[in-house]
Amino acid sequence: ESPNAQPETVKAMRDKGIGALARQILMDPAGYPHRLIAAMVNAQLDGAQATDKSVRWYANDMRKKGIEVPPRQKAHPAYIDEEQSAQALKIVRVVEPAAKG
């Protein structure tokens, strides 16, 4: 067995954790873009490989189940002015990377 092999239960828990965390961040009224949510998930969960497409899938799945997901930000950060930028930075949370076990 390879040293990188993981028991199925660990893999299943990690996969479930990715979806749960992505769904939690999707519900934030800040409306983070899908790509940023994927980066946040990957930074918080060791071994996570979330993408903007997978986060979009979670959002669509939630909507299909009748959950009202807050809208995403429309303006690209490169096109916002200084005041909008300062406002956006107020909601940024710094998170520590997941502990490597």
C-alpha cells in the first residue's frame, strides 16, 4: 500500500468537509466569488482541491433544494475604486492553514 493512501473514511470525511465549508461560505452575505471561495476552502482543509466550478455546483445544488443563496459580487476587484476596495477589505478574514497531521 502506498504511503499516500488514505482510508476511505478519511477521504469521505474530507470530501464532506469540503462541501460543508463551501456551502457555509456561499451563505455569507458578502457574496464572495466562486474562485475566492474555492481558495478559502483549499487554504482551510488540508488536501482539498476545490475549484470555482465545484463551488458553483454546490451553489446550484443548494438552489435546487430551495435554499436562497446570496448573490455573488459582480464587480471585479480591478475595477473598483479606493472606497469600494476599503469597504471590501473590512470583511476579509485571515485564517490559519489547517494543521498538518
